[in-house]
Amino acid sequence: MGRLRLLIIDRNELTRALLKHVLNESSVVEIVGEAGDYRSSVGIISELMPDAVVIGEDRQSEDFNLHAVIRSDFPMVRVIELSALDKAVLSKMIGLPPEHPGRSAFDAAIMSFSPGSS
């Protein structure tokens, strides 16, 4: 099975950096891009057509719901919603070796978002 092509979308630059750092250590993920603005991320999704996107918990505003747009316009793109708790867990994963049980569990969870998974 190939690597999961992932786009990171979060308004917070530090969160995007944390995600890139942790996910780049994974053998099952290929980060294809990132976006800090939810409206412009729609064009990036269209251009890159990732397998999945990671979006922050503040993904919607009164006039724009990114998750709804992705479901409507890109039904094959899986959405991984990131909570504050997820961010705390990811920060603890920095530097875990690939053979660490936490890393293996993380990779397995990420692969559950691969195309064709339910």
C-alpha cells in the first residue's frame, strides 16, 4: 500500500509546523502541502487532490464551513479533524523511534484514513 498523501490545513503556523514534524517521521504519510487560510485551501485541495486533509478544530466560521465544502466538492478526500487533545498527543510524539508502540499505533490510525478504508 502506498503512502497517504496528506494536506495540512490549520490557521496556526505552530500547529502546522508540529504536524509536519511529527508526520514527516511517519513512514505511511507523504505531506503534499499545507494551508493556513481555509478559503484558499479549497483551491489547494483542487490542485493537489490529496488522499486526506488534516484540519484544525476551528475549521468553520459563521460564513464558511470547510468540512462541508470538502464533503460536497471533494467526496474522495478524507477529513481528519484535529482537536486540542490531538495536538497535545502529537507534541509528545516528537522524536519517538519508528519501532515505538506509540508510533506504530499512530501509523495504523493514520492509514485508517486511506482511500478505500471505511
